[in-house]
Amino acid sequence: MKVKVPDKIHVGAYEFDIVQVPDMARDYKFLGQAHVDNEVIRINQDSKYRVKYVTLWHEICHAVCDTLRMDLDEASIDRLGQGLGAILMNDFGIELEWDE
């Protein structure tokens, strides 16, 4: 099932914009970033589909953990994002459609 990546997601009282940033990996050395203070999740536009897929879930996990003040380290967030992304893709058959 294909699901359009929304322009915004809600985490608690926050509303995060989801934006794709060209050359993010080259310019900033990140595949994605989640910022609670700016309410934005940025994803490297140039990444391959599966990398973007996993990166989005990783950054959503950051947004949830940071917003709800959950004390998870980067490795735990990475495992959570990888696991969630794999379940949604492989077991639920959810594919993401990116507006580009």
C-alpha cells in the first residue's frame, strides 16, 4: 500500500514539517535531522528510496523521544527506527510516496 509522506506530523503538542533537503548528506554530513525547537524533520532528498524510508522513521523516533523527553541514546533510536521501518515495509507492505 502506498502512503504519501505528509507535509506535517503531530507529536504531542508539536507540529513537525517534513521537508526534503537537496545535498544534505554532502553539505551537512547527515541523512536526516529532527529539530524540536524549529518543529522540522529534514530528510536528504538525494538518498535512495530505502535510505530515505529508514531515515524518516529514525527522525520520527528522534522527534517522539525529544518531544516526550525520553532518554534514548543514538544507537537505541537507530535500532528503533530500523525496526519500525522494517515492520512497516516488510510486514504491513507500506511504501512511501515522496513529493519531489
